[in-house]
Amino acid sequence: RIDYEKCVDCGNCMNSCPFGAISDRSQLIEVITWLKSDEEVIAILAPSIIGQMGQKEDLGPIIEGLKKLGFSQVREVAFGADMAALAESREFAEKVPVEYPYLLSSCCPAFVQMVKNFAPQQAKYISSAVSPMVALALAIKQEKPQSRVVFIGPCIAKKREAMESGAVDAVLTFEELAALFVAADVNLAAIEAEEDSAVPGSGDGQGFAAAGGVKNAIAKGVAQINDIYFEGKNAQGLKECMEDLTLLSQGKAEYNFLEGMACLGGCLGGPGALVDYRKTKRFLEIRGKNLQQDFKENSKAGEALDILGDKIHCRRR
């Protein structure tokens, strides 16, 4: 039995059950209904989609395939990651150590829920910035308030976060997306398409998908704001996250920023992933080098952040 007072939606139970008896609630039918209607449905892709559909670092065929399914537009959450990195860097510079002894990352909803459930006294130190998924969805809703936004990623916890955000209408895992392609007879291997992303994220935003990516981006951002002490640490898996939280609470940690990821390998190792994160990490690194390298130079992300204002810091604690 699942104890829902302890559950953080990490999805480990789904991967661990030898009988496949545990599953999450699918929103596939709702998404198909929207795609068949006259509604504008926008897909937002997690950076961890790299290598999941056999396309390695090239997203062109996946983007074209999604349009064949009926999505009117495809956007990359790496852009939202740039927004989140800017917001979180500023928050660190303002709060640590003046108000907070340290800052906890807010990108992984399973980690955030774990802090609330098992270290509630430390919840006040979680960054108030919304996750990259929510940041991009908020920006889209600002432009197109009547549109449907569908997040596609490897994370089960994103389904709860999407519902709480009010900005993301549905979440599909990579497994569900693959099933949708098969059902619609869309063969990605037969699609030749140039990658076309109107508003790309940076290599730093792309790197959010791998363990250590958030920490590395925040280190860059803080260094450009103030001459203050920053020492980041990334934790992979709930056990390591809890150990690091304990060290922070006891004042025994040398770091003052903790990137918490519920899955080994970060988002690349999410329960909805189809390919081992040790393989897809190589593709992520290759694609990251081909994108704008520094998130601080992504002027469009900065503009979107300014337009949203306080909405970017509305994450529920």
C-alpha cells in the first residue's frame, strides 16, 4: 500500500514493482480530445527528451512529429530553465546569507515535496522560483491565455505540480508520447526535418536535465551579480537528498546551495524515461554545445521574466 502522507510522487514504486501493478494517472485521453478539437494545443518539451525517441541530439523529427499529431506549436522547456536560473540566481544573491543560511533548489517537485514532508523546518529555504516547466507555461499563457499547454517529460511528480500551477493543462511521459506516435502511425525515423525552435534556451538551460546542471547555472548567475560566497552541491536520489538536508540543518555542510533531484542522473533518469540516463547524457552535452551557451545572455528569457514579474516567484510552499 502507498502511504500518501509520505509519498512525494517520485515514481520509484512504479519502476520497482516486479508485477507492474502500480501506475500513475494518465491524461492521454484528454490530450487526444484537445488535439481533435479546434483548441490551440502547445507542447512544451523537457530537455531530457534528448535521445529518448532515437533521434539523439536532433529534435527536428520529434518537433515535426508533434505537429503531425495536431500540436499547433512546440516549445522547449530549456527556455523556461533560463528564466528559472535568472530568478533563482537573483534570489540567492538577495537572500543568502542575509535572510537564509542557504537556498534549496525548486526545480524538482519530488524533492520539494520531500522537504515539506520530511524536513518541514527547512521548507522556508526552498527557492520561491517556479520550475522551468511552470515558468515557460506562464509565459505562454501570458501570450495565449486560451491555449492548452501540455508538458512532455519523464517525471511523474510533474503531474501534481502541473495541477497546482494552474498554468500547465496536462503532462505526458515519454512512454505515453511514444504510444501516441504509434497510435497515430507517426514514424519518427521516416521524418527528415530541420530543427526549428523560435525561442531556444541556452546550453545552461538544456543542462538542467542532468544532475549538477542547476547548480552550475546558479553558480554562473550569482558570480555575475554580487561578489558573495557560493558553494553548490547536487544530490541525486532521495536518500542522498535527505543526507544533505540533515547536514545543512546541523550546520555541518560547507555548501550554501543544494540542488536536489529525486532521480539518479537528474531528470534524465526520471521514471518516465525510455533510455538509460548514462546514454542520453552524452546527447544532452552535444546539443548543449550547439545552443547559446550562457543563459544570462538569453535576452528573450530576461524579457519574459520581467513581464511575469512576481508570478515567477509564486511557487506554493
